[in-house]
Amino acid sequence: MDDLRDKYLGRITAAPDEATLEAVRLEAVGKKGEIALKMRELGRMTPEERQQVGPSLNALKDEINSAIAARKAGLEDAALDERLRDEWLDVTLPVRARRSGTIHPVSQVTEEVTAIFADMGFGVAEGPQVETDWYNFDALNIPGHHPARAEMDTFYMARAEGDDRPPNVLRTHTSPVQIRTMEAVGAPVRVICPGRVYRADYDQTHTPMFHQVEGMAIDRDISMANLKWCLEEFCRAFFEVDGIELRFRASHFPFTEPSAEVDIRCSWEGGTLKLGQGDDWLEILGSGMMHPKVLAAGGIDPDRWQGFAFGMGIDRIAMLKYGIPDLRAFFDSDLRWLRHYGFGALQMPMRHAG
């Protein structure tokens, strides 16, 4: 036993690598190893001899296995140390120049719009993008036969079999947030509601998902004059043009009465859009005085309160301000486009409203 122990412990200690160590293991304690063969001889011994030799062989086998495991761990640690020395990197060395990320025009313009209206006392309200039929249509005085409720214009959600309730929709505007805000806050209130909206449309100026910002102000003596001043101040600050001129055209929206489309004076001379000059007009948003039925749906008494509302496309005014020709490019994730039209983290090219 002592000879076997000395023989194999010495070879284990001297093994230079794991392959050599595995060969020693097979030779010592493998199925055909020297100690395994010794253990097979127990069957030919007397009971007294087995009682004496068996425990000694088991103890020798355990000792050799423990020595092999310890040597293997040592070899692995040594290999790791060598690898760490070879792969060592001085992290204090200068790194390669890398491009910094940019802020998407939609995010930039949303921040600009929020800052301008904040100067005029407007808070920010948000709501779910999957809305009920009631919040998206009924509460906004949109009748059941209105074209906006057709499946060719609106994304309806699937219903469980046997569910007779009206299906939920991907909101087609952020106006449902106005209803939810009226329910939660009451009057007076002054908020804008920016966010994603969805409509079944796709071309150079329309995409199935785009961004809107809508606003409302409700108080005792709100009038169209307040609406006009508010929108003029916003356009003057956002487009950074002092000589902004707006034109209000009578229109019809189910949720406002009276309603008005808002155009901005512009010039297309030389193929370049210039705001505040020229003889052309460009439609930029819709607005009007809130319909009494909409106020009532939000839990506000239309005999005591009145207000105005407006809505515009964030993507659209971003295209106008920054000369972006195609709305679809906003959502293509083209890094070249993002680097060209993106903004730095601290870049805020805007002036606050007066």
C-alpha cells in the first residue's frame, strides 16, 4: 500500500498538465487501473484478510482521488492566471473615438412643445394607448356612423368569443386623455396631452403610428380670443419667427363647437418653406371651443364652465421646422438619418413664449 501511495502521489504532484493528470488517474483508479485490480483480488482472500485489506484499499483510492482533484484545481488556477496575464488590458489608455447618440426629432420636438406650453401654465397629462370605445369615440361626441369609426381607419382589438362589449381600439387621437383628465381633476384645468396615436394610413405624410399633442383649457370665461392668443404665442416661440400670422377657418369637429382649422402664412419661393411671409397658407392644426357634450362626458357642468381645445401632429410640425421631407423616415431606424436630423443631449433650439 505504501509503495502504491508514494508512486501515484508523486506522479500526481509532478503532472505538468491536465492530460498527463488524466493518464495517471486512469492508470491508478480507472476501471483497469492498478488499485482497481487490487480490489478485484479481495474476492480470493479469506474474510479476515478482506477485513484488513479492503478498508486500506478504499482509503488509498479516496486519497488518490482527492490528490487528483486538488492538482486539477491547481492546474486550472495556473491556466487562468496565465490567461489573465496574456489578456491584460490597461483600461486607463485612451479609447477609440466613438459617436455619441442623438435625440430623435420626435423626442426633441415633444420637449420643446412641453416647455413652451409650460411657460403658459399648461401641465402634462398622459393616458393609455389602448382605449375603450367610449373614451375614444362616444365621450368625444363622435357618433356611431362617423367615418373615423370604420375599420378601414381604426385599429380594433380582438375580442374573446362571446364578448358582446364594444371592442377596444388603439387610440386614434390623444383626446381620450382630456376626458380622463376632466374626470380626475375637474375644472378649472389647463393641460396638454402628448403621445402616440394610431390610424390605418400610410404614405409620405401619414404613417400607421404617429405622435400628437392636444391641449385644453377650461375655466369660467374662456373664449376663442384666449385660444387664438395661445396658439399665436406657441407658433411664435416654436418656429422662432416673430412675424407669425395665423388664419382661423371655420370647420367641423364633433368634439368642438365652433371649430376652426388653423393655417400659418408662408412662402414656397425657390422651393423653400419660409414662415411668416408670402401669400400662401399652410394648415398646421385643428381647434375650437369644447362641445358641451364633451364637457358633460368628463363630469364638468357645461352651464358653469367652458373651454377650448386644440390638436396638432408632433411629427408634422417637426417636419416643418426642421425641413424633414418624408414622415416615414421618422420610423425607419436609419442611423444616417438619425445622425443628420438628431439632436445633442443638451441642444434646445427654441425660445420660450413671452
